[in-house]
Amino acid sequence: MKKFLTRFIPLVYGFYFNSLAIFSSKKAAKKAFMLFCSPRKGKVLPHQKEYLDQAKHEIISTNGVALQTYKWEGKKEIILLLHGWESNVFRWRNLIDLLVYKNYTIIAFDAPAHGNSTGNILNVPLYTSCTAHLISKYQPTHIIGHSIGGMTTMYNQYKNPNTYIQKVISLGAPSDLSLIMEQYEGMLQLNTKVMQALDDYFMEHFNFNIDEFSIANFVKATENKGLLVHDELDVIAPVTASEKIHANWKNSKLIKTKGFGHSLHQNEVNQHILEFLES
């Protein structure tokens, strides 16, 4: 029954958006976009609460949301962590323990609509604006992001290049919005009218078309040193994304794992991160 509902519910949404587009494609696009940006999970679970409560730092208000930040104090450089979709800062616990042992200062935050932060939606432009605000406040030397967090770290360097950021690390990040939207289109069985309206929505609100948003293209202008880690069997974000990014990022290094999946929280991955930070 659960598998049936998981498969059936997106089709109901798709039928609704396709039908609405007959009367107003603009309204259909807005509703389809809001659904696309609405996480179903990612809030703090009971077994995560104690760990996160111990490191709670400031609450930062920006872009209409209140962001819960966390801090682990050290004597070395500041590292900013960005988690992925339907997750929160708890996903970094293994890496944090390693970085704390190495005496780095760590700043992390729950993205909008995730963890202990407020909000109802998350997308890369919003995540980037929030990240830029925290970068300005805390001035980290290095940034590490997973999945949409990795996408955001690279997009931020394109939109808001910061000279004091030395190294950018991305774990299992997508590259092209067009591929993500193709998956969304197929899942909901959206028609051409809705997809065209969504393309117009992106241009109106974010000043880019779906086909124009490509991290692989954006990183051509990136001067920072970068590390890309991606699993060859990742079914959420195919490894070809990092391969394309690496081909265009002149100061990047690509490490491909096999069998670690999309999460990339294993000790071997964390060791690669530490080696890159200390190189």
C-alpha cells in the first residue's frame, strides 16, 4: 500500500497542475514550484536532539527565515557545513568529530525548512542567499556541502566570490537543473504547458531559465581549490554531474567511490576531506 501511494500521489498532483494550467499556467507553475521546493522531512528527530542541542549557537534571521546555527570552537580555520535535502546538521556528526579532534572551528546551520530552522521551502537560490549572509558574518576559510548543499557552495562562489574562502568541498552534488526538472516532470507526468510555465517562473523570479542553470558551467570562473567526492553508484545524483564539474573546474580534484551511495558519510570519505583540508 505504501509503495502504491508513493507512486500514485505524485500523479494526482500532476493531474491537478496539468488541469489548472488550462485556466492559468502561471498559477499552475507557482504551485508546482512550491511543491518542488517543499521537503517532507528533515526536522530534528528525537535521537538527534541531544547532540545538536549541545552545540546550538545563534539564531540568524535572513531571507524571511530564522536559521539555527551550531558552533564547535577550535583554534584553527573556520569551516562552514551545508547539509543536503531533507536532512539537518546531525548528518555531519562523524565529520564534525574528526574536525574537532583536529582543532578546526566549525560553523553549521540547518537550512530553511530543515532541522531547527523555520520556513516551509528550500531551493538553491534561497539556500545561496542564506549561505552568503552567514559567510559574511563568520568569514569561513573552507566550505563543505552535501548534495543540494554542495550545489549551493559552488553556486555561491559563482554568485558571490569571496577571496577569504580558500577551499570548497562538494559531496554528491547535482550539476544541471534541467536533469532535476526532467525527473520532476516524469514523476508527476507534467505536460508541456506546465513545464514551459515553470521555465518562465524561474526566469521571472531568479533570472535564469531551467537549461541555463548548470554548476558545470558556473565553475569555469571559480578560482578556489575544490574537492569533489561522488559515488559511482549514486542513484540520487549521478556521478556524471561531478565529472562534468571537474572537467570545467581548473583547480578541482575528483574522487570517485563505489558502494557508498549518496550519503557519503563514511570514514573513508571523511579522511579524504581531512587530507584535502590539510594539503
